[in-house]
Amino acid sequence: MLEQGPYLTEEDFVHDEIKVINEDLLTNKPKLQPTSFRKTPNEKAKPQRALVYGRLVGGTSVHFTANFWRFHEIDFVERSKIGPVAGADLRDWPITYADLEPYYTKVEWEIGVSGLAGASPFDPPRSKPYPMPPLPVKGSGVIFERAARKLGWHPFPAPMAILSQPRAGRSACVNCGFCLAFGCEVGAKSSSLAAAIPVAEKTGRCEIRPNSYVHRIEMDSNGRISQRPVFFGYGNGGGKRTGLCADFAAEGQAEAAVDAGAASSARLRKNGHGRGERMPAQLASGALKITPEPFTGSGGMGYGLERGGSNGLAPARPETPISHSTLV
């Protein structure tokens, strides 16, 4: 597995907002991975931080808040239910919730998800409960729950990819409050770094190559990964290309999966395959799959100030809510 960022461990994760957020300890750095933005195709793109992604082994799962929701049944058939949407390429999924449900359950149990099955009257059907009980509700969550019930709403403990109990050699959550944007220093957050990669490495069939920035993927005339070396640009952390990885295909890896997010996957497609050509929208024969439609996540954040401290104001740290909604 090639990763453009470093291989960090629990000892590297700190509660330092300046280092983590302002200096981009876990995410892409604007000076090393610059992005531009324009609202319409007719505008000239200007340098702007248009996206943030996890730039380390484990990716964005290391610094995500760990809310772990399932899609609802209607999410797979929205085109059929609501019809076309002007300006959007809205389509039904080629699979249903029933097709995906066993895999939702498999992932929840393998990585460790805390929650309360059946707590929400709107949840889709599930074949098994969550593997662990929900995380404890904080005082603010109790107040939130009481107010919501008075309004006739249905508050419930959010499913979280955070351990409420020790599991598989990992510690349970210590309730430090540094989930959003931070790595977990006790390994309780079920990121791929904590929950999946160690398992894969123990098999002896998974090699992690950090600080490896993929520049392009060589393809043959049939649209398959070339049997000659596949070239990847190596980065040394300073943004410079210092060498080439020439043994990927030579080791017998005739296929590759690109899981580089909407922006970087599109960049690889645009860079082509060494002959000045773009990769096909979806290559045949299963050699490499890059979907033509980018899939991004968006969300909202709110900040507040509370009185106190030497200057009379101090930032109020958001807490994990009893329930949460995500925009996708």
C-alpha cells in the first residue's frame, strides 16, 4: 500500500491545536499539495484550500469524528422516489440496502462500533446489534435529550466508531474530547490505522510504503496495468520526487486499487499513463477502477466562545453530541 503521508503511531498524536490544525499535522499541506477553486467553468481558478484530507497512513479515518451511520433504504433509490434534479446527475444505486446490510454488520463487528440498535425508530433493519454498548452520555447530552423529547423528537445515542469497552487489545475511550480533527492517542477510535492495518500487516501479505506520492500509473495499450514496472513518484516529505518505485508490477501485482479520494483520484486520471493520454473513465478488464463521478463528503461546524481566561474569552470545545446528522 502506497501512502503519500507518514506512518504515525499513537505516540505521535497530541492535543495541540496549533500543531494539528494550524500546521496540518494529519492533513494535506496547502504549500506542498496546493489546490485551486472556481465556481463555474468560465472563471479562472484561483489558489484556495478547496479540500482537506487525511495525509497519513490510515487517511481521514484517523482524524474523523467517528460518527458511523448507515444509509437508509431510500438513499439507494432516491432517483426513483423523487425524480430528476436539475443540474445534478442523480441516479439510483445499482445495489440496495439489503445487498449492503451484511457488509455494514461485518465492518461494525470487525473494527468496533458502539451504539444502541433499535434506539431510533427511523433506523433501517439490521441483522445484528452493535458489538458494544453506546458511549456514555455527557451532561450536555442529557439536557439535549430532555429538550428534544419535549419537542416530540427522537434523540438517541449516536453510533460511534469508538470503543466503549476494551476490545482486541485496544483501549476503551478515555473521554478526552479530542475526537474531531485529532488522532486517538489510546487507539480507541476505530480508524483503519488502529483497527485494520495492524491486522493486515500481521498476515505478512501487506506492505505499507509511507511518504510515497503516486505520480502516475503506467498502462498498456489495452488499458491494463503494464507488465513492465509501474512507476510511482516517491516523496521525501519535502514535496520533491526522489526516486521511482519499479517493483510493483514486477512483484506480480497486475491490478491496483486507487483509493485516493475525489481530488487525487481525478488527478491520476488526468495525468494519464505515460503517453500523454488520459485514463479511460472506467478501465476495462478490472485492472484499475477510477469512477468518473467524484464522491465527496461535506459537513458543517459551529464554534462558540465562553467567558474566562486571561483575555476574558476562551474557545469552547465542542463535545460529542448524543445525536448527530451528517451531510453527504
